[in-house]
Amino acid sequence: MQSYWMQLGAEGTKLERRDTPIPEPAANQLLVRLRAAGLNRGEFIAGHGLHGAAAGAWKAIGGEGAGEVVRAGAEVTTFRPGDRVMARCAGAFAEYALFDLGETMAVPASLSWEEAAALPLTFLVTFDMLVLQGRLKAGEWLLVNGVSSGVGVASLQLGKVLGARVIGTSGSADKLAKLKALGLDVALHTRAADFAPAVMEATGGRGADLVVNAVGGSVFAENVRAMAFEGRLATVGYVDGVLHAELDLEALHAKRLTLFGVSNKLRSKAQKAAGVPRFVAEVLPHVSSGRIRPQIDQVVDFAELPAAKARMEAGGHVGKIVLGIPRPA
């Protein structure tokens, strides 16, 4: 089968397309013929943990995908060959991949392959941030840094379904205008750490109850300034490469703030799978009904992964870039 591999080093990344054997499923796994796979920026950033390999090592890449079950492991009773499934998985930029049973979800009938491939990793991360750790409630204010990113758009969509009011920052006025159709309540056109006064004004002096920081250290202190009493701050990425930031201990103390990270880097398979049943019960019904629909920026051919990676890193997308995977010759 054809698959993509990556070497991540100090000088950047190298991609290589290889012909590799089709993997064999373990007892609690599914062999899936992939139809599409979603790109995630953390895949290509050192330290995020999506690549799961030491610097200099080559690793099969791709973190989420959708396709048809080819063969089920001996312990699998809930899925059969031909079923449409989606999951977070390793090596999704390939013609075939193994899905762990605990991560596998049936694809809602309303979704295309490309939409299904854009959902598992991004929306499970968002569910972790907004629900499992963030405890977002109806009527609260959600602030999303870089709201046009894959995680940013998913946070906007899930936040609106949960009844929150959403503030988003972006360096592109055009991107913010497009997101108004998804319910963005307040659009802040900025890339700088200068948005706290506008957040306080928009919220009537309250501040943001939950902040999603996918940008990094350059906006961390400004996020703290923009937070409400008993606010929560989720750090899910650092595309700016800034890994250290000022922490206002007086604000942390007086406002009773909660700061937490969102990463699967050190979690076991069981820990990663633990939230999936709640996600299926609480989020997928909104997907099936059409209230949530993964936003696809672009679908690229399998051979065009390097160009898709470049588009993502240039920040030209709104929502997800998806890799289409053709049937084997």
C-alpha cells in the first residue's frame, strides 16, 4: 500500500511516500480501507506529540481518517466489513490503517468521507477542551484565539451548540466574515496580544469564561487579562513557537483561574478512548441532525500532501484541509 512518512528534525520536516505492507489488525482493532484523512497542524510541529517520534526518526503520519472496514479483529463484535467508520488513528495518510476499537465511531449517514475524516481528532480535542475539562455552560463567553483554524472552527461550532457566546480572533477580516455564518458573535481582527480590552467591552466587563489558546505563548498573558472570575484557560497548541510566557499570579489568585493543557502526548490508549462514548452520545447527534457539520477548506489529492501541508502552515485555510485517498490500483 502507499503511505506517507515524515522525518522531523531541527531543520524542519521531510516527507516521503513509500510502498509498505498492509497491516494486520490485532484482536481489538479494525483494518480500514481509508477514503480520506484530515490534516492537523500539530502533526508537523515538534513537541505537540501527534507525530510521536524522536527528532530524526521516520514515522508513518496522519492522525485521523475515515473509510470502510475491511477486516475486524477476533474480539470486535460491533463493526463488520463494509461498515463506514472514522477514528483517531496512527498512519492515516495511507491507503489502509488500523483503528483501535475504543476510538472507532460509525460515520453518520449525513457525512461525506471528507467530512467524516475532518471530525475525529479535531472534535474530540474540542470536546475535551470545552466539555470534559472546560465545563462550558450555556450563556457563558468563549474566547477562541485563531478561530479560523481547524480546532478554532470546531470550538466555535461546539460552543454554539452548547449555548455559549463566542468571541474569535484572527488576522484575516475575510476569514472572520465567513465565520459569522457559523454563529461567531464577536469578531476581533487582530494577530497581536491586544484583544483583552475588546473582550472586556463585549462581555460587559465580565471577561471570557473559557479561553481556547491554540496560538501559544505570545497571547498567553493577554488571555489571562481577558478572563472572567473563575475563568478557565485551555492551551492546545503553540503555532507561534513561543513556549514561555508571563503569568500574572495576582490575577490567577484573585480571579480563581484554572489553567489546563490539552494534549494526548502522554496519555495511554485507555485514557484517550475514555471520552469517546460521551462524545458519541453528546456530540454525534448534533452532527447527524446537521447542527454541526465539519467545515472543509479544501480537499487535496493524495499525491499533493506536500502542497496541502504548505497551505496549512501558511495559514490560508478556514476549517480543515483533507487528503483524499483513491482506491488502490
